[in-house]
Amino acid sequence: MFVFEQQRKTPVADSYDVIVCGGGPAGIIAAVAAARNGAKTLLIERYGFVGGMATAALVTPVSEFYKNGKRIIDGMPYELMERAGRLGGADITFESGNYPIDDEVFKLAAQRMLLESGVTLLYHSFFAGCITTDGHISHVIVQNKAGRVAYRGKVFVDCTGDADVVRAAGYKAVKEATLQPATLWFQLSGVDTKALEEQGLFNDAVNDQLPVSHRIRNRLSELNRKGEMPLFGGPWISKGFNEGTVSINLLREATDASFPEQFTKTECSLRDKLFRVVEIMRENFPEFRNCRILKSGVQTGVRETYHIVGMYQLTADDVINPKPFPDTIAKGAHVIDIHKPDSTDQELVVLEQEYNIPYGIMVPYNSKNIITAGRTVCADEAAFGTVRVMAVCMAMGQAAGTAAAIAVQKDLAMSKMDIPLLVKTLKDQGAVIDFDNCRN
């Protein structure tokens, strides 16, 4: 059944060179990069703050900036972490390059970086559609308290996480047959963090390889087998920035966050389970005996929905055996991390070295004036298991925003980018792009 809306005129509020939809880690850096490269830039965000999964969903730490003792992600993403660190909201001393953050400080650091770069922010606004002619987008339409409003743009960067703009413009996007589960992150106060620290939990190491993590996981697994503990992953526990506080990745549930009805049920289910899980932590682990819920994510964290059909698909072989792509625009090194939606199991493949990320995975096939960054990029299941993490998304954001500004200046289609100019500009801005890790 359908209803027919009345034809209406939508007011055009303003015109921009580059419009970025979505203010998560990728969108923040994309907007900063576009503005710093001379483009009049608008960032549209549905919440009243930026940060996406890092802030709305409390996902920490931000991973990963180092591999084998060398920095593989630099430039604007690292600048943002330094800014948060100076404000006391990021620990960038970990040699692993996995940096815990304070979500409130991260919001402020990112917002200041955006405004100082000349980006116009539009909060409390949902992307609602676009005006497209033969694959060329002229306007995006947003819905907010003012009603429906249009913004004219020359180039658009889709950082919605779900390829919202790409799909609305008529470009193809697909989903895996089985999606990785969503996770409701939460923070606890009243935890005996001193005891956990003495047991090595907060060392610069993989938490699940430490005895204390084994102890917690083994007990939770036992309770899960008995039907007394909900489905979980990890747990991965990070120390907070105030004594006695921790941030926990534990709860998980199979869902498709691109279907609001289904995702609503997931949100309700996980928030209900959260309180039982905290009771279990109190009852079974002395370090958590006096803990209380400090807060949970504004929304459940989403790992995966739509992927664009891009000019190139990143593959498992590309990340395990790095290739010298001529259009390399960033690097990644996080483990291939695939969470199972129906069990506590997890597939992990530790990479020996960093890999190269080509420009083509961010660009819808035959794109005229749209590019993506973040978890919507074109990758197979295994490659997506590493390229989806936040530090890598920020690095791709710098490339996407820079490419958008170049496209405006040189009147280029995104699928016809001047790659040598893009690579040179990124290097000049501190991005790490080299091929010395490649196997021939």
C-alpha cells in the first residue's frame, strides 16, 4: 500500500562547494579536509554533537594508528587525537596505537577543529533525500524542526555509515547475507580499577590475552551456556578517565540497523539486558561488586549495513598481502575482526604489517559528484573486518574531503579524480602513503 504526498516546494537554504552528510569520525575529518583545501563546506549531523560511533555509541578505543613501531595514520586524524589528548580526553601514549578516549572531550575537540577549519555545522538534521539528474546530485534535502530544507552542493561526501546518500542518488549498494551484530557499549562507575590494573587489564596489550580477561570471559561463557547470561562478545574493558570508571564492549545482538523497526527492537532488547548484565558483573567479580551504570550509548553501536559497489573492491588478499595500489590514499593495520551474530565466537586474523587502501573503494562506480568514507566502502567480508575501524575511517575521511575539494576546483567527476594531485596533497597534509610494505 502507498500514499501520495502532495507536491511541494522545498526552500533552498544555502549553497556549498562540499556537503558532508554524517558527522562520525570519517565525516569530521572529511569536512575538515574539504574546508582546509579551500572548499566552502557544510557538515550535516543528526545529533547535537559530532563523533558518531565514538561518542553517540561510546565506542573506544580509537584504533589503530601504529603498526610494528611506526605511525601508519597521521595528518588530520592524528591531529584530532592530539587535540583530545591536550584536553585530557585521549591517551595517545599506547604503542599499539589503540587510543582510549573520553567521549565528552572528543566531542569538544572535534567540534573546535571543525569550526576553526571554517566548516559550517548543521546539527539536529536528518538526511531525507536528494535531487539527482542523470547521477549528478544538485541538492540534499534535510528534515529538522524547521521542516524540510534543501542545500545546493557541488560535491557530496556520504559519511552516513549506511550509504544513505549513495542509495538515494540511485547508485548501487549491497549488504552481506549475514551482518555483524550490533553492540551496546556502556560505562560503569564504582569499579575497583586499581585491582584490575594490578592484574594487567589496562596494559597496552590485547585484553583477551590477559589472565583477568580469561577469568571474566570464562565465567560469563559458563553462565551463557546455562542460559543465565545473554549473548555477548569479549568482554573488552577500557579504563575510564576518572578513577573507578570503565568502558565496556560486551553486549551484542544480531540485527539490521538499516531497518528502523528491527533496530528499535534491538535497542529495547539490549537496554533491558544491560541491567541484568551489570547484576551479573556485581555478583560474580569482586572488582565490580559496587559498580553502577554511568551511562550507555545514545544508540547501539553498528558495525555493518550497506556497502557501496565501488570502482574497486578491497579483498582479504589485499590486506594480508599488501598491494602497491597507484591510487593509495591511506593505510590500515587493524586485525581482521569478524563478530558472529549468533554466538560468542569471533574470527580474528592478526596482520603482519600495514596494508594500502585505494581511492577506488570509496567511490561509487561511475560516480559523478559523490564519494564515501567510513564503513560504507567497497570491501569483501574479511577486508571489511579491518577497514571499518575508526582510525582508518578518519584516514579515508581526509582523502575523501581532499578529493571533494579538488573535484570542485578542477571540475572533475569523482570517478575521474586527478590521483597524482590527490596523493601529493595528502602527503603535504601529513598523510602516510608509501609502498615499502608491499609484497611483489
